[in-house]
Amino acid sequence: MAIDKDTNAAAARSAERATEATVRRAADATRQITNQITDQTADTIRDTNRELTGAAARTAEQGSDQLKRMFGLSTDAQEEVTHQAQQNLDAMVQCGSVLMDGFQQAWREWLGLAQEVAQRHGEGVGAMMRSRSVQDFYGAQSALVKDEVEMLLTRSVKLSELSAKIGNDAVRRMNERNQGAAKQTRLRA
């Protein structure tokens, strides 16, 4: 009987160590993947912004040329239209940049949640394996479920706040641009 308890205890400790090692490896792998994805996303954002800025400049110039041909605008009027079109496109690029940065932050939050859930899940499984009774097992399982639901809800609140902040930042940039354009128009008039 004592040998069975010792054997079971040794098996439980061995399984716990194996579980903890697996969780550590999974967390490390997730962390590496997160860093790679974040770096790739940042590179994509930079490339996209560069391309959009160039496209915006070309579009403004083409629009200006077309307006000049269509309406026979004076050079001053043409410059004003070009300037306004360039500012509008720049504002859209800035908003796109804010939104892409926000997407990257949200992605990091979700990946952080995945890492934390994996780590806590491993710890919870270890606690369940250390259980000496059915009541201990159910207690450990209940604690694991409670912790994971709490984590999910906490991160969901953070993501909601982050989304609101990102939206407000984008709107603020557009409003600043519109106010600046209105001020310039009043000064020119």
C-alpha cells in the first residue's frame, strides 16, 4: 500500500514536471512567434505608409492637372486645389497609420493573452495533477476555469479601451487637419 502511494506520488511529480516543461516551451514558442509577427507587421506598416504617401502625391498631382484642363484654372487656383488634395490625402494616410498602429497593439494584447492562458493552464493542470482527493481536483479545476475567464474578461476590457483610444486618436487627427485647413482657407480669403 505504501509502495502504491509512493509510486503514485512519484508519477504525479513526474507528470507535473513534464507539464510545466511543456508549458514553458509553449510559452517561449508563443513569445518568439509574437515577436516575429510584430516585427513583420511593423515592416508592413512602414512599407504601406511609404507607398500610400507616394500614391497620395501622384493622385494630387494628377487631380490638379485634370482640374486645370477641365476648368481652365489659374495657376494660383490650381496650386490651392493641389495643396488641399495633398492635405486631405495626407490626413487619410495619417489616420491609416494610427489605425495600423492600433491593430498592432491589439494583436500584441491577444498574443499576450494566449501566452498567459497557456502558462496558467499549465499551472492549473499541474495543480489538478497534485490533487490528493476528488474535492482537491474539482477545486483546482474550478480555480483554473475562474482564472481563465477572469483573464479573458480583463483583456477584453483592455482591448475595448484600446479600440476606443485608437478611434479617438484617428478622429482627433482628422479634426486637427480639418481645423488647420479651415484656418488656412480663412487666412487666404
